[in-house]
Amino acid sequence: MKRRTREAKAKLAAEVEAEKQRIRETLLLDIEGKFQVRIMRLPHAADLPLPAYQSANAAGLDLSAAVPANAPIIIEPGRRAAIPTGLAFALPARVEGQIRPRSGLALHHGITVLNSPGTLDGDYRGEAHVILVNLGHDPFAVERGARIAQLVLSPNVRASFREVSCESASSENETGLTV
């Protein structure tokens, strides 16, 4: 009897903890059902706009370059540079930021995000930088306030892995394992 009581208490405690977590996650949603992202504008980006969707159905928010007004960063052909955004993000749990290229920069100048998509992890709290590479033929000047990339926010899932032996698989082929 005591064992059942302990098990029931443990189950109830787990359910209460799960409900608390659900409530914490729910509180990050605003009235329109969008999750809230805390953002800190650093001093060198004080006059730059916060990321914004440019249309009602845009998937990404534009990120701007927070380089000094009198010192644009010149990216020579074949070279790369980490461009500061002047922003630090606090993403909600299980949300990642994907830093993606802007199609106009890629098409017209050969400028793209080198590690595309760059990942802004939910637990990273430092300034976001965008690693741009110049795949074009001419030097490219990254000037203050230039829209240099897009930030797409996406839920992510966590996985656990279970190693199996060939004997435990339901079938096997030349290219790998089918379970």
C-alpha cells in the first residue's frame, strides 16, 4: 500500500511539474499567439531599427549592420567578415534563430551568409553577428544600417538516441539501417 502511495505521489508531482512548464511556456505567448523574444539593443546600435517583418507573410526579420558610420566593412572577393548586428537575443525555450542570406544581396552582389543558415541558439546571450562572404567579383562595402541578413525563428525538437546493433534492426540494406 505504501508503495502505491509513493508511486501516486511521484506521478502527481511529475504531472504538476509538467503543468508548471506548460504554463511557463504559455506565458511567453502574446495576445496574438506569437511568442515573445526579449532583445537588447547594444550601444553601437542605438539608432538602428529593431528586426522587423517587411510584410504580413514574411518568414524572416531583417537584420541590419551595426558597423561605424564612418568605417564600412569592405569584403573583398573571396573573403569573409563577421558583421555585428548590435543586438543580443533571449529566445524562448526550444526556439532557434536561423540567420539566412538576403536574396537581393546574393543575386546582385554575390554576398551570402557563409554558414547558411547560421544558428542562433536559444541559450546564446551575446551579440549576434552575421558571417558574410563575398562570392562576387567586386569588393562589397557593408555600411551602417544595411539590411544584411534575415532572422527566421523556428521551433526545434530534442532527440534522444538509442544505439542498435545489426541484430536488433528489423532489416538492413547496403546503405544503412531500416528500423
